[in-house]
Amino acid sequence: MAEPQPRKTTRNQRGVLARPLDALVFLLPLILFYELVAASRAERVIAFDWMRHFLALFGRASLWAPGLAVVIILLTTHAVSGERWCVHWKEVGFMYFEAALLATPLLLLNWLIPLAALAGDARSLLEQLALTVGAGIYEELVFRLVLISAVIIVGVDLLKLRQPAVAFAAICLSALTFSAHHHPPIGAEPFRAMAFLFRTLAGAYLATIFWYRGYGPAAGCHAAYNAALLGLQAIAR
């Protein structure tokens, strides 16, 4: 009997999706960095707290629960995909380069539509960096992986609507809710039309990355942009 051939990276009408196992290996150092640095801080990424409160509905959820949830989701997704359980290290390494490259348009957009500083002076640079990395991981999980996937399941699988139209609606909804959650009553940042516009455009861009490349590259791009912007602000002070 011929030996079964390894399956290639998932390809479909959306392009080439990063394998969930490779995305997990790529994101794991960032998850650990956020968890370790932010463990002693009361302030957390809003999306992180949403996940922790949601998981608490099923029992007591520790501060590590959202990070474990990311690991479990990616491992489960990989198992369902039928891919072999091996890490493509070149793909993992490429995702770090890809994250920096994909963050460049967001930096240019920020130059056109400047935002206020990402963090206050009361926090150390290390703590600010942890929060920016955590935002990339958990905001992409909530607003891209969970929200867009839920819209696709309802619109395409249940209602049998055309996928392109549902995907466009999901990207728009993801971008708007991502932008809105930074402002009251959910977030603490006072509403500014230009900030809302910037995050809506950035959210649409990140959602497009998620659609064509998957959760790992989208989270990496988000984290890379946040970290780069933080570094530029630190230099300018």
C-alpha cells in the first residue's frame, strides 16, 4: 500500500491559510510574554477580560484561561483540518517577517490619521509592550476569529446565503465593533471621529488579512503594528 502523502497548506477560494498548528507555535511566545508581564497588573486588554468572564460562566476562570483558550482553539482547529501534526518551521519564521511587513500599511495609515499615545506614562515600557501584544492576540481572537466565523456559520451554513456577500458583511461588522469597543460604554477612550475612522479602516484591513491568511498572521500584524507604534512614540518623547 502506498504511503499517504502529507497534505499541503490549506488552499481555497480565500487564498493560502496559515496552518493552525504553525500559527500556535508562532503566537505562543507572544501569549507567554503577555501573560507573564501582565500577571501582576490589574489592567488588562478588554477582549481578554471578555474571554475570561465568558469562560467563567462554565466554572472558575483563572487569568491564564484566555491564553489556554487560544491554545485549545488552534489545536482543535488543526485537528479538524486533517493536517499532519508537524510544525512547518519555515512557515512559522515567515509569519514573523509577514507580521512586520503587513503592519507597514497600518503605520502609514496612522501617519495620515494620527492617534493619541497608546499608553500612559504611569506604566513601564515593558508593561505597555505587553498590553500592545495582548491586544493583538485577544482582539483578533474576539473580533476576527470568533465574530467573523460566527457570521459565516450563520449566514452561509445556516441561511445558505452567498459567501462573498456574507464575508463582506462580516468584515464590515468586525471593523465597526472593533472600533466601537475602544469607546464608552465599553472602553475608556473618549469618542473622536478620526480615531473611530482609523480603527474602522484598520479593523477592515485586519479582517481581510484574517480572511485570506488566518488568525495567526492577523494577530501578528496587529501586535507588530502596536509594538512599532509604541516604539516610535517612545523615541519621540
